Amino acid sequence: MKNGVEFHQNAETHHRLLEAAGEVFAERGFRQATVREICRRAHANVAAINYYFHDKQGLYEAVLKYALCRVRNKYPTGHGPITPANVEQELHEMIAARLHAVLDLGRTAWHSKLMSREMIEPTEALDALVKEELEPFFQRLQSCVRAVLGPGAGDEQVQRCAFSISSQWVFYHYNRQVISRLNPAMRLGPDDIDALAAHIAQFSLAALKELRITDDHKQMNPRP
Amino acid sequence: MKNGVEFHQNAETHHRLLEAAGEVFAERGFRQATVREICRRAHANVAAINYYFHDKQGLYEAVLKYALCRVRNKYPTGHGPITPANVEQELHEMIAARLHAVLDLGRTAWHSKLMSREMIEPTEALDALVKEELEPFFQRLQSCVRAVLGPGAGDEQVQRCAFSISSQWVFYHYNRQVISRLNPAMRLGPDDIDALAAHIAQFSLAALKELRITDDHKQMNPRP
Amino acid sequence: MKNGVEFHQNAETHHRLLEAAGEVFAERGFRQATVREICRRAHANVAAINYYFHDKQGLYEAVLKYALCRVRNKYPTGHGPITPANVEQELHEMIAARLHAVLDLGRTAWHSKLMSREMIEPTEALDALVKEELEPFFQRLQSCVRAVLGPGAGDEQVQRCAFSISSQWVFYHYNRQVISRLNPAMRLGPDDIDALAAHIAQFSLAALKELRITDDHKQMNPRP
Amino acid sequence: MKNGVEFHQNAETHHRLLEAAGEVFAERGFRQATVREICRRAHANVAAINYYFHDKQGLYEAVLKYALCRVRNKYPTGHGPITPANVEQELHEMIAARLHAVLDLGRTAWHSKLMSREMIEPTEALDALVKEELEPFFQRLQSCVRAVLGPGAGDEQVQRCAFSISSQWVFYHYNRQVISRLNPAMRLGPDDIDALAAHIAQFSLAALKELRITDDHKQMNPRP
DNA sequence: AATGAATGAGCCTTCATTCAT
DNA sequence: GATGAATGAAGGCTCATTCAT
């Protein structure tokens, strides 16, 4: 009972803590997030974290696992075969999905932001994140790259191209503050994000196509 | 005199504090860095920060200004005119310089890492960083982009391409931990960084060239 | 459990902190008082202050409000009408009550001492103290003065007389150390305080009566 | 050499420190005063205090001795005999002098304020202050009191009356903040202080005269 | 003679955690 | 099962003091 309002702090407290912690961890990172703010947002007692998750670290791990689960459901990695016919579409969709995931606002959009944070300031939980989410995703992205570059492309070049592509949406997440200072007129509403995704897809595909052409050209004009 | 070791703590303490603080701030960020660790590394007393920089915030601002100065000297933004003849060379050099700045190891390599951190977790000092370093740099980068895309390119497209290019080296800085897990075989010695810079330059130039061709193509085959 | 002694640190810790803080603030003033000493006397942890009162300033304000409340209950300002018949009695009681309040020893006698301190070294809380306690008290005191001086007394003279009266008991509080050096034989037990109050009342009433007479005299012998 | 201005920090530094310390100690008290502010006002190095006065306590003692000396010169305790003819004039002058000493503004008026502070928050230096200044002053004041009360007055009554008189000007010094809140219209320019001194003298003399009359009356009408 | 540089003790506050119901 | 109360460690900062010229 608080301020005359009573909350059902039974089993769903566990869920409210997960959501509140997700928001706070995504906003501030693990160390800067305080258990008090999390509990305040979740309308829970400070001791609840200890009760449900043992400690702050346990809460963080649970939140990350929860976020991973939610993201995999919301942005499932494609499973169908990649062909020259659908690779452009596939790439565009992957890019748009990830860009929206990190740029969309709203309280429920913390899942991807939290995972981005984990990549910059890793904890012990990074290994699981890499193995369960990033590795499958990059496999799929590299398949797309290989489909455009052609079978002659080396593994290293394919991976570097995949990094070059994914770096572009990650950039907008990490550097939002800088970008808004470099170009105060830039808006990032849903339509703007779509336009941005189109640019990234166009830029990346252009590079991949040109690299393939260049390679053909190289093959045709081998250096002496 | 401490632990039997005597340090010459004269006027150069100011400089030792700057260097030590730079390392710690770059590693941990402003809030997570503790003045005690900084002073320990600098072999200085905690009160020395108050003496020389008034407080932690003052120290941080001094460190950032110092880093900015050092980086501008080490990686000066080019000044000459950009022509179709030298634009590829210019882009390659910009990319290689920045990539080395964020990936090179060693105790003295914290300058760029600190500035990257400031972009992700901005403090009040970000405005100065943007105005004095990032803005001139992006102006130069956009000039390069425009030199390849041709005069018909719009401002928005030019800026987006500049972001797509710079995102690639930033990616390797932020996600080093993830990358080393995705590809444990990857090494990042000086030669590897050069090879990576070559890839990024090649990838980016390929995209720019293709985008120009595409635009020509579009002009030649306007949609109905 | 501390030093083998166990304290019941339940909800009454709040009250113990108030009492301990009252003593220490009264003895040393706000800035000189340390939270460590307060907590030590209250057998509480230093963090308890943050828990119950947010910070030292919040504790001080709570203590002052508490003291104000206690003093008003213990020495309530009279409410009945003041007549020539009861004014001497009323003045004597006011003086005796205040003198006891500032001179009585014992751990529970810090309330008035704290309020005296707030008057000498004011914080932001002084305004409330003036409005809620001092102003009503001085109104009452001035009514007494006016009852003796007669209706012809000007407001300024009345206020000055009220200050002259109240200054006398305040003096003994502030200058106790000096007084004990000027007259080492002086004792300040309860009976001595009563005698002192009798003197102050006698002295003040004598002055007021004489001033009324003097005024009459002046009126009878107007200056040319 | 500071900011292009050179100060002669030779022998007169000692004197500048005394004056600056006097101001600061009078404003803030011993503990709240910081050596840094004193040295800043005196345009001296922080180590100068240690050099000239050994430490903060030594500076304080020197300042108090200096203030005592200055006050005794400025407001010398009268030496002539006290007669019924001059006692009123003498009392008025004593009161006016002390009231001006504690209420006059200006940078050079810290001497009496500092001594008042020492009486409230005594240090080891209080004994000297009492013996050299307060004791002679109170002897003189008590002589005045006795001259009015008559030879029949007891020592205790004389001393109490002396305290009642001196308390009145001390009151205005200690409680200036409270007074300005109780009566925001009150001004304390030189003329106002004179008027106030006149009131205190009038009030006190009225009391003394009435007390003498009362005692005569008592003697004439002894209680059974 | 005089000072810029440096020190360590102590301050208030915040935090994740644990205790005792 | 769930929580209000309480804790100790650590943080940044201020201060009088002392060191090494």
C-alpha cells in the first residue's frame, strides 16, 4: 500500500521488475542503473530484487535473457534460402528491422538498446548473447553478402563486408547525440527511419555490386 | 615518499594526472572512473585533483581538451583542395588514420578512445568536441563524398554517405569484444589495421561510385 | 549488535536520530555538527540519516520543526487578555519559562538552545521559526509592555522595550561561559534560575513603570 | 607576483593577515573560517599563516589580542570617579560606544564582532579576553549601577543589573537577522544606533532608579 | 624570507545488500 | 512470501597543514 494505491505485488512483480530493469539498464547501463530506481518504476520494494533475482547481477542476467527472447521473436532471423532474386529484399528487411529496433522510441523499445549496450560494455552475459543471437544473425547476413559478391569471395572479405553493413545502423544508435548536434534538422520518426534504412541498403548493395564487378574486372585484367 | 619509492612530484604532477585520468576515463567513462584510481596511477594524492582541476568534472574537461589537442596534432584534417585525382587517396588516408586512432593499443592511445566514449555517453563537454573536431572533420569527409558522387548529389545523401563511411571504423572500436568472439582468429596488429582500412576505403568508394553510376543511369532511364 | 550490546533499532530509530541530532546541533551548530557523531549517539548507522531524512539538511529541518513543536507545547504562549491586574504575573511567567528553557541542563533541554542557535547562525529555516514562534511570542510580550506603558506609548518604543526585556534571558544563554568566569561563584540550579527570573521581571517592570511615569512627567512638564 | 600585480609581501604581510583574518573570523567564526579565504583576502600564500603564526589557532590568538588592543584604545574604559552627577552621562556613553562597536558596518568594524563571537563560541583565548577587557569593563559598569542603586545594594543585585544592562546591546548584535525579520522596516544607520542607545540608557536608568525607590520603599515598609 | 606544490584526515552522501520480522 | 528498516563500504570533496625549495 503506497499513497493509497495498492499494487498486486505477487507473481507479476517478477515481470514488472524485468520490464522496469530493462528500461533502466538500457538507459544507463549496468553500473549506473540503481536498484532503487528500478524498484520505484516497478512499484516494488528494494528487497524484491534480492528476493526474486538474488542480486543486481542476477537481475541483469535475467533481463538480458528476457530481452534476447523477445528480440528473437520480434525480429526472427530469416530461414528461407537466399537467391539472387530475393537477396536485395532480404538485406533491406534485415537492415530496416535492426534500424527500427535501435531507433524506435517508446518504453517498450528497450530490448535492442540493452543488447547494444551489452556489446559496448560487456559483462559475463555477452557470450550467451553472441552465441544465441549475433552469431546466427551474422551467418544470415554473410550469406546475403556472399550471394551478391559471388562464390569467389573469400571468407575474410565476406565478414568484413558484413561488418561494414551492420556498422551503419549501429552507428545511428550509438551516436544519436552527436548526430543531432551535427544536423539539428534531422528527424527520426518512423518514416525517416525507413528512408534511412533504404539509404543503408542502397549504399551497401551498391558497394557489394561494385566489389563484385571490380573482382570480375580484376579477373579479366589480372595484374602482371 | 611512498613504500620506499620516491617520486618527483613537482610541477609535472599536473601532466601525470592528465595522462592517468585520460586512461581511466577512456576505460571506464566519467562516472565509473574514480578519482582514487586516477590518483593512484598518477602517484598523486586525491587532493591534487582539487588543487589542479578543482574537481572531477574540471579534470575531465581538461583531459578532453588535452586529448582533442593531441588528436588534432596527430591526425590533422587535410586542408588542400579535393580533386577527382586525389579523392581516393584522401579518403583512404582519413579512414586509415581514424581506424588506427581507435584500434591502436598502448597506454598513449587513449585519446581517441576517450573521444569515442564522450560521443556515446555525452557530458556537457560534447558540444565543444563536436564544434572543434567532428564538425570540421565531417565537412572534409562530405567534400570527399561530394567529389565522388558528383555535383548533382543532395546534401542529405552526402551526409548519409559520410555517416555510412565513418560508421565502419567506429564499429570496430565499439564492438571489439563482440568481434573477437565472432571471429577469434582475427588479429588487429598494425598491418591488419592497414588491411582493414583498405577494405573500408574500397567498400566505401565502391558504394559511392556505384551510387553515382546509378544516378546517371536513373537520369538516363527516368522512371515513367 | 554492536560491542556486544543489542539495540532495538526498529521504527524508533527515527526518534532517536531526532533527539541525538537535536543535542548535537544545539551544541555545535549545523555545520560543525557531524552526522557521524549524531549517528553514534543515536546508535544508528550513518546511512540512516539518508534513509529517514534524505540528508543532513533534511535532518536539521526536521529537528527544528520537532523542537518548535515541543517548545510550543511546553511553554505555550498565553492566550487570555492582559489587564493591569495580571500583567506583572504574566510577564514574570514568560520570563521564568524562557529562562528555564535556555538555562536548564539535561539531555532533554536542547530544544530552546537549538532555536537560539538558529537565531545567531540562521539557515533557511529561520523564516519558519520567526513566523511560527517568535512573532506570536513577541506580540504577546509587546501586549504586556503596552499594558504597563499605557496607551500613549508608540509602537517603536513598545518594540524596543520588548527587545530590552527579552535580551536579558537570552544573555544568560549566550554568555554562560563568560559569566562563569566573571563570577565563578554563581550557580544556576533551578532555584537560582527562579531568583534570576525574579530579578529580570523586577528590573523590567521597574523600567516600564518608570518610563510611564517619566512620560506622564514629560506631559506635565512639556519642553518649551 | 599575481595577475600582473605585485604586492610587497614582506613585513606588512603579517599585518594584512591580521586584518583579513579578523574580518573572516568575525564573519564566520573560528572553525568555519578557512585559511584559504583569509590568505586570499590578504593577498598572501596559504603557507604564510604557518610561517607567521604557526597555525590557524595561533593566527586566531594573535587576531584576538590585536582586536583587544584596538578596542581598548578606541573605547577606553573610563577612569574618573563616578558621581551621581555624571553617572547618567557615563552610562549613556558606555552603552552608545558598545552599541556602535557591534552594530557599525564597514570592513574595519570587526574587532568587537570578533570578541562577541569569542564569548559565544569560546576558545582557550577567552580567559585573556575576560581578564583584560571584560572584567575591567564590568567593574566600571557595576560602579555606575551602584552609584544609582545606592550603597545599600548587594553585590549580587549590582551584578545582575549590570548584566541586564549589557545584555541589551549584545542582543542587537546577536539577533540582527531575527530583528530584521520581526521588523523589516527597522534601519540601523548611525543615527538609529544613537536613538537605540538612548533607549537602552533610558530603559536601564529607569529600572535602576525605580529599583532604588522600591528598595527605599521596602526599607520604609518592611515586611512583617 | 617566503612560497607553490602536495598531503592525509575527515566530511557528507550514495549504493547494493541484508536483517528481522 | 514479501517487506520496511538498517547496514557498511566506497564515492567525491574540503580542509589545515607540511614539504622542498
